[in-house]
Amino acid sequence: RDFLPRGSGIVTRRPLVLQLVNSSTEYGEFLHCKGKKFTDFEEIRLEIEAETDRVTGSNKGISPVPINLRVYSPHVLNLTLVDLPGMTKVPVGDQPPDIEFQIRDMLMQFVTKENCLILAVSPANSDLANSDALKVAKEVDPQGQRTIGVITKLDLMDEGTDARDVLENKLLPLRRGYIGVVNRSQKDIDGKKDIQAALAAERKFFLSHPAYRHMADRMGTPYLQKVLNQQLTNHIRDTLPGLRNKLQSQLLSIEKEVEEYKNFRPDDPARKTKALLQMVQQFAVDFEKRIEGSGDQIDTYELSGGARINRIFHERFPFELVKMEFDEKELRREISYAIKNIHGIRHVSRTRQTIGCIALTGLFTPDMAFETIVKKQVKKIKEPCLKCVDMVISELINTVRQCTKKLSQYPHLREEMERIVTTHIREREGRTKDQVMLLIDIELAYMNTNHEDFIGFANAQQRSSQMSKKKAAGNQVGQVIRKGWLTINNIGIMKGGSKEYWFVLTAENLSWYKDDEEKEKKYMLPVDNLKLRDVEKGFMSSKHIFALFNTEQRNVYKDYRQLELACETQEEVDSWKASFLRAGVYPERVGASEAEENGSDNFMHSMDPQLERQVETIRNLVDSYMAIVNKTIRDLMPKTIMHLMINNTKDFIHSELLANLYSCGDQNTLMEESAEQAQRRDEMLRMYHALKEALNIIGDINTSTISTPMPPPVDDSWLQVQNVPSGRRSPTSSPTPQRRAPAVPPARPGSRGPAPGPPPAGGSTLGGAPPVPSRPGASPDPFGPPPQVPSRPNRAPPGVPSRRGPASPTRPTIIRPAEPSLLD
């Protein structure tokens, strides 16, 4: 068959990826014409020319995008080759000025691959030492393990000369040696000489030539086919051990799962019952592990399950409690109103009565005002307590959903299990909230002023009105409350932009350092008169931000009225807020009007000094008692929620979930598989059988094929010669220019006759593995690897001229067929 385009100048302007597949029928297929079979090989030639012009134009342009062609024939061996453009130095037509470098880069994309054999094809009637094909082959294959020399035009040598020393690998040796071929002449091509006749003429030439007859069995296109096919076999055998290990590893990894599928019967009731029991047990174990914090799947990206509930108990809930008591002015105003309302219409005498150590304007005023204010403060605790229960319920439901993800293969079972457990949690929500409200009512029922932690009336009066809340606590002065990394967010770009510092918060100051070694302090900010406020995230910001500001409208840091601090997550923000509350820095009050605050200030400034002392005394008493109440509530809330909700839910899942599932409906419906699971099971079984078959094939290949050893190294230092004197030629040289060389021309069903004019050097590569090389970055050949059935195609007699113009003796050659017809 003759189907590759021929002509003068540069004809191959796009890489042609040609895969030869041994088949009982003969036809061709293009990747860009999927589903269309070409039985007329003249149409294949026209399609190659048309596809080349479609991308490169008709004026000698080039492109690295390959044309993919697969040829099926009973007369070919299973081989893959790539026909590449010949190297040129002078651009013509639409070719770019750097055409030489573009073609070289295109060539290198193929010949640098380790699984490609390189056919360095050179004409016998030119100086072999000047072969650009051998030069490029040496560059990418310095050890000579992938390079095979091919000598063409043996029938065109001057009389009295021959290439015997080269073909015997004596003159300019290569590790894999040289193979001589004789191709059809232009006259033979024009006369439609049959390829079988051409191969017979080639065989006759080697048998009858006195210099080559002793090596005729190692010359010719059929022998070249055999050598290339053997190299392909060697390559496959070399890769088999690693491939076998990989397949065996995959087989072992899926064997246990496949064992369950081998005798799988979807409608077997015993299987469904067993699967249901296993799923419920697994769900119960997973739920308990997530709550208790153990298990084999620990989340390393965020808090989950029990850790999130623990954060609610010990960070979020205390934060909500403290928020209820932060407004000092409002509390003092309420105390003063309570004292005055208790007096009622009675006249407040300037003459003070003294009960014990306490100055009073009326009888029992401290007791009644204290009880009224404390009850009001205790009632405020209800809201954060109920909010705590809601947050724990939300986390429990989320944990249930996380645990049921493993049940995705049974969607009905997953949905029903989530519904039953969620319904139970909602039922326990009512009882838990009732119990929490009962705790608050118990606190309201009796004011235990004899509690060992209560300061008492005598100590309350001795407290100074100027003492800050931190000093009242006493044990937090100078104590480090928290350390960690924070980003100062509101520094302008001109001043350095946002930066991360190591912050240290104590009961008195907020300091930040360059790093966590705490050697270089950047700033220290007193926490007096500071408050917190939330700041909305910026449009492009992913961090969560809060700010510190001064209640007296002073600058907090340098020229900034507020200090914006940023954290990576909302959990970190909440944790820092809780720490600031411990240091006495409270959130900004929302909803109070400025007029109210001004009115309160005026009221306090106009308060009677005697009333002021009473307010301060009761304020200290309320602080002391509420500290006891808060401590009690913070201790009892986690215990109550754990007992009534979390532990109860765990017991329900272990003991009652299965019974509820059986009573809710048909078991067959519950254990109905999802379509995804059925597909996965089929794919797993197919994969298992494919792996078994692949291992069997590898075993057969090992026993039915023979590997040939790599030839020993030879002295190929002559390839390092860069410039050879023009008068110096090898014994086989003649003035005819050099021709192109393929990197592994396999047997193939086409023949290609040369056009007038000597050809330039060129290149072609043969894939060492069955897949067809595709364009760079593209996926492997979509046709899949062909079967390996060796066979021999027909060959044409020698050809003289080529389609290419003469090449300079020193110009580099892409490794492609030295003679285009060698690909036929």
C-alpha cells in the first residue's frame, strides 16, 4: 500500500502518529474521523493532506499537533511509529523565522521518551560521520540503548565502494548495530511496482551482492521488522515485573470486598437481616466514638462531635452568662430604684439609723433590695441556658448525619435512621429544657446568704466603690489568661498592612510580640475602659474580625480609635471573646440609647451620698451571690444535658433503634440498595476479573516469549565529532546528500515513492509500548493497545530520489526515516 503523501520540499508538516495493528481485514481509521473506515488507501493519502492543510495552511506552515492514524492489516506487525517533519534551516512560505528550533523542539517531544526506539537512518552514499540523525540520537540516548542504525541507498553507491564495514559495525560502531535496506526508486513507484516484488528485489540484491551476501539474513526490511518487534517484546518483558506487582497489590486491596460480592444475592432475606444488624451496630459505635472523642477517623481540619459540645459547655455558655451582667451603670440604676421604691412614701431622714455596720435610711432595705435585684439577675440566666441546650441539640443532629454517611448504599435505611434518632433527640429537648428551667426556679426559690462563698453584709460595706471588677475577683491580677496568634487587621498598606503577632492577655494588659518566643514586645495595651465589638468581614477577606475600643473615645493604638483583630475561624473568635470577658473586657452594649446613658449618668451624679453607699454595698452583695449562682449553673448545665440528652440518646441507639426500625415498615424497602451501590459492586467484580485475567496473560507472556540481551557497549566516541573536514569521508561516502532517518520504522502496509530531488535528513520514533503516542499533554491513544500477532509486510525495491530538496552535509536531522519509503 502506498498512502503517505510525497513531494518536493517539506511535505510532512505535522507529526503523523501511525499505529499498525495486525488484523484479518485491511482498512484505516483517523482519530479525527471517529467511526469512519477508509478502505481506499488513496483516500487516506488525501485525508492526511487535507488535515495537514486544515491546521497549517497550504503554504508550508508547520504545527506540533499530531495526526493520529491507525492501520489494520494482516500484513503488518503490531508497532507504533511517529513520522516527524524534516529539519530545515531556511524558512519558506508561511514558516516562521525560528522554524529550525520549532521543528527541533517538536522532535524532542517524541525522541526523549524512554519507551521510544530511535531509527537513525542515513544514506550509504553520504558521509556517515556527518549524520544529523546520529548526532541527535546520541544527544538523547548517550548510552546507545535505544538507537538502531539504518543504511539506505545501498544500490546507488559508486562502483567499487560498499558499506560492508559500516553494516558489520566496524567502522562507526553503534551498540545495536546497523541494518541495510533497499527501497523502491521513483521509476518503480511511477510504474506501480508491487511491494511484494520490491521486497523480492531487495532480497535478491543482498543475496547477489558479494559484499553483503554473507550477512543477507541480517539485512532487509523484513529483518528490520523482526528486530523492532523483538525490541518491543523485550520492552514489554522488562516492564512486566513492576506491572505484575502493581496488579497483585490492587487485587489484594479489593479481594476482601469482592469476596462478599461473589455470592451476592440482592433479594436474600438472611443477607438483608444481617446487613441491617451490622449497620445499626456500626452506627451506634460511630456515634459513641464521635461523642467520646475516640475512633479510627479523627478529623484534623475542624472540631467535630464531642469536641464541639465541650466547647459549648466551657466557652460559649460561660460567655453567654457573662454577657448578661456586663452593664454596670444599668445595674446600679436598678439598685437605686429598688431602694427608693422599697422606701415608698416614707420620708428619708438625714439621720442615719445603724444596723450592725450598715448605714440605712429605712428598716431592712438591704435585704429586700438585694433579693429583688438577685432574682432579676437569676431570671436573665434562663436565656443563655436555653440557648446552650439548642446549640447542643444542633451538634447532636449534625453528629447523627455524619455517622449515617456510611449508610449511603441504603438510602431508605439512612433516611429512616436519621428520622428516628432526630425525633428522639427532639423529644428529649423538651424534658431537658424543663429540667434546666427547674434549676433556675430552684435558685429563685431560696436565697442562701449563709453560703460559704458569700461575702456577707459586713464585708460588702468595706469594699471600696472605686475597686474594679478585676480586683474584686482578686485571683486574676497579673495572671496570664490566654496566649495565641492574632492578626492586626486595620493597619494601612502604607504602614505595613495586616500583620500576625503573638498576643498575651492578662487581667491587666493585652501585649503582643513579634513571635511566640516573647522576646521582642511590640506594644502593651491596658484593658481598663476597653470593650469589644464585632466587625463585618471584608469583601475579599476570609478571616473573622472583632475590635477593641475605648469607652472614653480615646485612641486605642497609635492613631487608631479601635484595634481590629482577626482569626481564621469563628471558634477562635468566640474563644478569645470568652478570654477577654475573664479580663473584664465586655461586649459593646447594643440597643441602649445615648439619652438613657446620659440620664443614668445625671442620675448617678445627683444621687444622695448616703444612697450611693447603699447602692455600692448591695452591688457588692449581688456580685458575690451571682458569682455563686453562675458557678453552680456552669457546673450543673453540662451534667444535666449529658444525663438527659446525650447519654440518653446513646442508650436509645444501643437498645431501641433496631426495634423502631423493624416497626416502621417493610424490611425489604429499608434494605433496598442505591443504584450507585449496585453499579459500584458490578464495577468491583469487573475489576477483579480483569486483574485476574491480566495476571494470567502476564504469566503466559513470560512462558511464551524470549527476551534478547542488550548488546555490549561499543566505542561510539566518534559521535562527539562536531565538525568534520569537507574532504574527509568514510570509505562508503559519496557526494550525495544525506537522507532522513526514522526512529523505528516498523513494517506497515503502505509504500511511499520519492519525488525528484535528494531528501533532507528526518526522523521518526517508534513507541516501545503498544499505546499510540498522542499530542503532548493528551491522553493515551483512545483506540487502546492492539494485539500482538507478528507478520511481515511486503517491501519495495530501492528508491533513488526523494521528495525533499538537498540538505547541507552539516545540517541537523530530525530522527525520522532517512528515506520516506522506509515507512511503507
